[in-house]
Amino acid sequence: MKCLILAAGYATRLYPLTENFPKPLLKVGDKTILDWLLDDIDQSKQIDEYIVISNHKFAEHFQKWAACPSLPITVLDDGTSSNETRLGAVKDIEFAINTLSLNEDLLVIAGDNVLDFSLVKFLEYFKEKKSTTVMRYYEEDLKRLTKSGVLKIGEGDLVTEMVEKSPNPPSNWCCPPFYIYAKDDVKKVKEAIKVGCNTDAPGSFISWLCRKSSVYAMEMPGKRYDIGNLESYEQVQKEYKGIIK
């Protein structure tokens, strides 16, 4: 299995902190956000390569970070240089699939989230389901729901519907940017884009895919810290204590 890390955004809401530096390489405690994620995932012994998709503006920062790793890391430059010209998450995924001829199960994660639980549990869930899987957490706040990907869940955790940023969310189940694409579904990313799948939000492919394939949603077993602005970054610096085993 490969792990694809979405890190081509520009994090404009964190300016000036991220004006010339990538958000996933900001430090939380004694490690970067990316190091927290990768150090945890690697405990599963299921990933044989980590692929970081960067924009051109920040690619050099990621290449320096990956220069002396203990993990097999590949950095891809998607060629964009501004928030206005960004490819969008789904096209970045397609870019990585095409560039590296990826044809296997694929863990896809946003590289700018901090978690207090291990993603190894998510990989174990995928092995049980043997199908594309996502995560879900219960959100009471309607305003937050309208700005998120929201799932409808059927029997056995089956995703029956997913919508992105709907003014009328169909449930309280939010879908954070952590997905495992089964090998056969990796091939469908190109098809989804060709028929008009939205390409900006990473969950848009899942929204399309759940109408074509079986997609399951594991309930998130802990807390996700979404660093969206300077205030939330300061908060996570104070609160984060690491992964709770």
C-alpha cells in the first residue's frame, strides 16, 4: 500500500505564518504535523512508500524535509504557484496516480491535520471491510456541517450518500480528509474527473464513488485538530499531548 499525502494547498488563512512556508511542516510540540502523522502510520508496517504532493512554491521545503528520512518518501511537485491556479485535491490525486503509475490500495490523507488517535486502527478497519473506507465523526453544529463533507450511513457502516458543503446536510456525520481507496477504485479517479466530478474538495471523489462502489465509514475513535487559522494553531500547541494509544 502507498500513502498519498495532500500537501499542495496554500493555507492562506494562516498568513503570515504560511506565506512562505507549508502548513504541514509547522511544528506542534517537538515534531512537524507531517511527522506526527507518518510516524504513527508507519507503525502499521503496511506502507511501502509515502508520497507527498506539493505545489511548486513549497516543493523545495518538502524536499529538504524528506532528504534524510528514515521512511521512503517521494515528493511530487504539481507545478502550481498560487492559490488561484491550484489544481484541487482530486486532480492532485490523479496527478500522483498518473505520474507514479499507482495501481494498488491507497491511503489518502490531508497533511495538515493533527490527531490524538492512531490511524493504524483505520488501516485495520480497511482490512476487515476489504473495500474503500472513510472516516466519520458526529457534528452537532449546523454551520460546520454546511462547510464539510457529510455522510448518510446505512447498515454495517455503508455510505449511502455523501455531499460536500450542502446548505441542507443529510445527517450529522462529517467526513474528515482520511480515505483508503481499494485498488479497483483507484482506477476510477480518472473516470470521475472525466464525467464532471468536482475536483477541489478531496471528498468529492468519495461523493461520486459511493454511487458506484461500496464505501464504508469508520467512526473516528478520537479527536482531530483542524488547524485552519492562527488561533486554532495556537490552541493545538497548548492542548495537544500526542497520540492516545
